Amino acid sequence: MSIFSNYSPSLANSLLQLIDPAGTLPVTEAWVPPTFNLVTSFSVSGGQAGGLQGLLLTATLPIGGNNTPVAILAFGCRWADFFYGAKSSLFTTMSATPSYLSFGGLQGKAEAHDDIELTNALAEAEISLEVLRLRADETGGQIDSPLVALARLPANQRRAALELDASAATGNILLLANSFYSNARSAIWSMLPMLQNVPGFNTSIPLLCVGMGPSAAIAQLAALDLRPGQTGPLGATQVSPASDIGCYAFSAAPLGDSSFSTVATKAVSGLFSINAPNTDLWPSGFGLPSGILTLGTPQTLTLTVGTTLDTPWYDRTPAVYSQGFGGAIPAQAGTGTLITPPTGFDPHLAAAFAQLCVATYGLCQHPGAAVSVPAPYTVVGSVLLAGQSWTNLPWAVLFRNPANNALVIVIRGPATLAETGFINGPGYTTRPTWMTDGRINGGVLAFVDLLLPALSAALAEQSTAGGVYYVGHDYGGAAAATLAYQAQINNPTALPKAAAVYGFGTQPFADFTLANSLYSASGLISFQVQRPADVLTQRLGSGATYGVPTAIQVTGGDTTAANSTSYHAASLYAQLLSVG
């Protein structure tokens, strides 16, 4: 039995402390808690591995009542490269279980290799595996059989490996995780020999894998790949140093079909998915391929997040998840400083609109619940995507200011894994029929096309005499800017022209021509508020995209743990922009 078979909340809480260090930029400068010893780090450049990076550490941790020396692989990602590599097709496609995971049962593999002698020996007695191990050692590894790896397992782990269901070889996993992990696999395995330089860790040792959000699936695949006896990309000369293995995956989205999930749980009994479904929607299966399941044994946390904070990029942070283990609500950002705001920018409007973005996320994540809407604004309508039953949560909310009759259209960014893939797009820009020059991220354009019919219908029921503002956060900011531009250049949809556009942490979505000439030339009044450390606003995204003008920096709040590694949460923008 694995020492990691029983879930430990205290161990989960300890491992949670490694998520943000694993996502540090650059990872070579990561600070780790004093409980852990940093051995080395790795980073896979570009977007092919989704910006995957991480840390190899050692520690002595209480496991099963004993202080146990363990090695830990903590995975993180560079958000800019994640979005660069996360093409929409990767989120909707299943792929065959990689052969290197050695699923399908080692006995089945022996039969597939026509390894009759060893198959018969296995059938006679399990003890023959010990004979096989000795034969392999005596011949210097010249016996080429998939059973050699099994023979070298500790005796108490051989039976579990033998019982892997041969039908599981037909199981499937989400292409996103398969692609990213496969492109990072060599870098991960290459780190492991460094353990030989750590006193007490130069032999087989227990190994834990940990990740959160996008890196949760990577941690799960690593735990399956690095099982005791497994060999790496270099073959028989590269054997996993793990004597036992476990995995703690936080904010873990579904990964494989039922066949894959069943055999994965058999292969690694200490595989845990720790989610907070009352708050964090990232792991939701909405929009992912049918039949996809979360791996391992589920563990549910109940988090208490106030309505003025409850936004996706805030909820799925280690600082917030720590509340599930008795941790305190993280310190907030406080009031920030606007750096040289341009003429026409209204800080009071910006403060109110940022709060409306938070309220829009709240109405999405908790339909029917009480949401904090800043006075004097009231909700007068909401918008779903036409024909998209899987995303049955409001994407846009209409607010009215009765003091001046202004109408505010607020569009949220993605909250789930599938929504992220959909709006991030196919990895290229395209030109809509209503533009004669310039291009837009293909995912944003597809999102706008789906949103437009329902939005137009909602606007038809509203007075626009008091002016209309287009507002959004993240890719919602990109959609708001696109719709306002579409209205500005007199397109056939007859959207009301914008009094102004306000974006907060808007992801880049326009090509160079649109961002640097056409948008300003249209005469559209646009303000894009950005935090200097917000990594999602600073990237050159899919197809080399750029943010539209006018960029305005707001500083402050750099020390709160709620920033995590993105500095992107809408609720933190709202705090920084608050005015008296």
C-alpha cells in the first residue's frame, strides 16, 4: 500500500505553499518556504508546453504519522506562454493515452511482445518476477522485456501494476494536457538525477507531484509517468527514482474518460483532486468533451469569499484556497495610484465600472445570489451566448445609472477552463467582414459574433439616450472594445455608439494595424487600465496581438498574496481604483 493512499489536509496545505513559487518569473529566482530544500528548477520555453515550468524540491514532511523524507515536483506556468500555446482545438479534442504511461497492464504488454517465456513464468507464480530481476541484473540489462520494469518494483507494488486493466490502453485524455506534458516530458525527467546530489536522496525515494489550475493536469500526468519502475524518454537507462508516488492537484479540471480515470486511480492510489466548486468554476466540465472526468479521489473545499472579491482570477489562487485549511483571507490591495491619466479619463467612472465588472462575475458564478452592485447602479438585463447551452451563465450584464440614465454594458472574461479555450481562439487573427483593414483574435471575434444577437435584443429593450458605455475585464475587455469599434465605424448591426470604452486587464486581441492606427483614428474614446505586473496585459498573444489604446497604469497592491503570479484579478483592480 502506498504511503500516500490516505488524503492529508495538512500535507495538502503544505504543498499549496509551493504553487506560487513554481510560477515565479523567472523560475530560477523562486523563493521557497524554509520547510523545503530547492534542488533545481526547469522551464520549457515558448508555448508548445503551455509555458510549463517548475521546481524540484526535497523536504521531511509528516506522512501517515511519520516524518518522511520526500522529493516534490511543483508545477507552475508562465501565463503569457500558456495563452500563446492554448489553442481552442486543444480544449475540445480527446487523444489516446500516451504509450509512455505504460497503461494496459504489463502482462498484456508481455503478450503483445510475444514474450511467451516470461508470460508463462508470470502465470506460474508471482515470485518468478524476482527471478527475472536477478536475470536482468546478471545480463547487464540485455533482457528486453516490458516485465523487467515490473520485476524491479518493490514486491508489494507488483500486484497493483499487474492488475492494470488491459482495456485501459484505449482510454483517452484531453489533448491540451497531453500536448503540454509531452512537450515538457524530457525536461521533467532530466531534472531527476539532481536528487543524487542531495544527502539521503541518492536512492529510491517517495515522490509527490503538485500543481494548480493549468498545471494540475501536468502534475497528475507526471505522477502517472514517474511511477516506480517507469522509464523515461531515454529508455532503460532512465528509470524513475520514485519508490512511491502521490499527487495533490488543486483547481483540477477533468482530464480523461472513464477508462483512463479508472486505470489512473489504480496506478496511483494517492491521486487527489482538491477543488472548491462553490467558488472556483475553473474545474467545471461545462464545454469540455462529453464523458470527461476528474482524476483520482475528489476532495472538496468550502471557501468564504465576499461578493466584492469573488472573481475567477482571485478565487483560484493558493492564498484563497488556503482558507479551506484554516488560513486567513489574504490582505487586500488597497487604493492604488493612477499614472498620468489622459484627458477625458474619469477616475470615478473607472472605479464604478471596475466594481460592475466584479458584480458581473458574481452574477455569473452565483446566479440568483445577492451580489454587491455599487450605488446608484441597478441591473436591467443580462445576456447569454446564442446557441451555446454549455455556457449557460451570463456573459454580459446591463446596468443603469438612474442619476443620469447612462447604460453600461459589462462583459466578463472566461471563468472556466473550456471558456478560456473558446475565447483564446485558434491561434491566429482574422478580419471580419465589417472591417476593411486590421485583424482581430479569432476567438474574440467568434465570441463577439455569438454575443451580438442576444446583446442587440437586450439593448432593444433599453433606452440609450443617456449614453452607452462598453466595459469589460480580461477577454471581456477585448469584446467590449471590439463591439464599440464595430459600432463606431457604422457597421450594419446598428449597435449604439459608445460614450467611452473602459477596460481592466484587457488581454491583447488586435493586430498591429488595428491597435496602433485604426482604433485611434476612428475617434473612439477608449481607456485601458492596466497593472504594471499584470502578465496577461503585457504579452504578445496568439498571432502576435496587441492591446488597443489608451493604456493607463494603476500601481499599488504588489505585496498581497491574492496577486498570485498573474496580478490580474478584477476584484484587485476594483480595490486599486477605489476613490473617496
